[in-house]
Amino acid sequence: MAFTGYAWASLQGLVNGLNYADVINPQSGGDQPADGARDILLVGLDSRTDAQGNPLSPQLLAQLRAGVADGELNTDSLIFVHIPNDGSKAVAISLPRDSYVNIPGFGEHKINSAYPRAMLQARKDLQQQGVTDPKELDVKANQAGAKELITTVEALTGSTIDNYAAINLLGFSEITQAIGGVDVCLNNSVDDSYSGAKFTKGVHTISGVQALEFVRQRHGLPRGDLDRVVRQQVFMAGMARKVLSAGTLTDPGKLNALIEAIKKSVVLNQNWDIFSFAQQMKGLTGGQLEFRTIPVEDVAYKSPSDGDAIKVDPQAVKKFVQGLAGPQPGQQPGQEQAPQTNDANKGITVDVRNASGRTGLAASVSKQLTGKGFTAGDTANATSRKTTVIWVPSGGEDSGNAVADALGTKATVQEDKSVGAGHVMVFLGSDYQPSADNAGSGAPAGAAHAPASTPAPPPAAGDDQKPITADGVPCVN
């Protein structure tokens, strides 16, 4: 948005009209978080009110297929987003809503009940203190719910939440309409009476009520709630792709509609300088936004108190999150450590071109190289080619060989005048196969070097697909 004068002025108007809640320590979420990255908790609420606490009309609730409220406000979707301070990359990690975890002060329950448990308790306490104003009760009770949810997610992931953003049913519907819909693709046709989702196999552009139906369906899906999580991820990726495109940010009509929808339905934590955040994010591209899901142990766990749930191992979750987000400040000896990198690699900027035909490969390879100390350049698709090649500027053969070694490939290194000084350009051909320590680059871990006669072991539940990015439209259940 910072690229155009109109978008800049519109963003100023958005900032002035946003809804804020006091849910995070003011020292958190500054312009540049001290640990080198910003961790954001995105929450989708099944709220029957707008961001100002005004009840939605019965007619509107019927249009949204919101169903009958059960007296509790649940968090239908939870996504932990990790963004380095330079805004060059982002990883979004879904936390299934039925994950059975410890909720501080309430014991072990499904994670989506953290918010309503604290909210209802706070409302009860406030009423006992003599508070009767409905708006004051709603504001303070919801703040207590959000704080409890943040504390629960921090305990589960081992990370400190810097920022919080919540969106309700109405907002999700209107935002999708404002950007002109989102492209999604289904492996099979679905017809679900619970969510109202009725789609044929293949690609669809959906918005509004259809978008809600798509992301809320879990009945009739092979993996239930885990497939719904994947649905949410591909939809969020498609939405990001649409918003990051020039067509959205430079279209006054779409931009105004988007801003008005956000004002009505999104709540952010106080002291979040969203204007500075937008400037940091202006270099983000679709291929540099990756979606993952925490590992789970049992998707049909019979919990002691909450019925069917999803069993997770807190230590495994922490290890998974920190493996993607990096260790937190003050980490004790013996805890997961960041991989060692070669400082000499920092002076080499690597641009990656995907010519293999495999969706998302450029982004995953770029991430692997960054993890080995190289500076991330840009990523893009290129004309299909069979062999992997590495281009370098004049005299840059050593840098090219260093990149080849890091990739574990015997790719040809050749000089090309189009490559700038200090850069290396990698063209990934269809022959590219990740090395053992790069097995996550465009192929399931463990599959790259499995013997042909021995099938690869099944992937861990909750992480059995390659990462979803905003650089394509993958088909899902």
C-alpha cells in the first residue's frame, strides 16, 4: 500500500478507523520486536456481533448461515504468524481448534474454549463487582478472553505474541467480497448440509457466504478438522495473493471496500503501528508466505472432559514452531538451537527461479538457503527446463559453487551478464532433488532418497502435505 499515493491516503483512513483492544503488553509488538521477528496471533471468531459489539440482525445471521448460538463465543480458527523484522518472509502455522491443551487457570481443554472460558468468568466477576452496562461488560469480558487465548498459545508454542488480530463472520464475508473473491480448487465435489458447502470438483472463485461455507466445512472430509485447517490455509494464501497484487492495491473501488470491511469487523491490539507494519511488509511476495500446521498425535482423541478432541504433544509443538520461527530470547542451554551458518554466505544474495513445474519450490529452496546463511533474493517462476543451472556474475564462480554445495546439487555454474554483483541466480530444473538435509525443499521429508523398493514412511499427522504458499492454487479435500 505504501507504493501509491492513493493507497497511502486510504491506509491513513484505515488506521484512523480501526478497532483496538487492550490485550497485549504495550512493550510487545513495537516497530521492531527485539527478538528479530514479529509473532502475530490471527483469530477467527464465530461472533454474532460486529467489531463494535452491535448484534447482527437475524436476517444477516441467516444469510451468513451462522446457525444457532450456543451461548459461547468460540475461536473457529487460530493461526500463529512469524514474520522477520525485514518483512521478507512469513510463515503461518495453524493451530487446530480442537487441540487438547493446557489452558492456564482452567486446566486441559480444547484450545478454542480458552477465549470463552475466560470471557464468561470475567463477565461473572464484573457483574459481582456491580458492572451493569452491557457495552462495558462486553468490552472487558472479550479483552479477558483474548488475553487468556494469547497466554495459552504462548505456552503451547514457546513464543511471545507481539500482535493480535481478530475477525468475525461478517468481516470475513465482506472482506472476501471486497477483493473480488478468492480462487480455490477441490479434489472432489462436496455437498455438506451442516456448513452449506456445495461445490463441484475443480477451481472456483468464491466470496461472501460461499467463502464462509468453504472454510467452515469439516463434516464429510477425510480428515475432518485437519482438512478444514488446510481449507483455511489455501483460502488465506489465495486472499494474500489477491491483496498483495497490484490489481487490489491500486483499484480505488476495491481498496475502499476492503478498508470499510476491515473497519467494521477487525479488532487489533492497542499500540500496533499498522502503518509501519504495512511498510515493512511491502516487499513480501506470494512465494515467501508459507502455511503449515502443528504436528498432532491423535485426530480422534477421546478427552476426559471435552469429548472428541485432537491430541498434541506440547514439546513436539514447541520444537516444530521454534524450528520454523527460531529460538526465543533467553533460551536455556540444551534447548533447540538455531542451525549454524557460514558468515561468508551473508554476502551472497540468491535469487531463485522455479523452472521445475513443482508449485512453491522456489520459495522453499530460498528458505533453505537463507537458513544456511545466504541472503534471500527474489523468487519467481521461469520457463520450464530439465536441468538445474546456477548463473553468476563475472568472477562469481566461488559463490555459485557455495550455493550448489548448500543445495547438494551438481548443477552447472556459469557466468551470465544479467546477474548483478553479489548475486547468484538459481534455475531449478525438473531434475532437482533435495539433498538429505534439504528434504523439505519441494518434496515430502524422507521421500527424496528413499529406496525405490521401500515405500517412504507415512508423514506425521498434521504436517503430511508440502507447505502451502500464496504462489499458486493447490487442490485440496
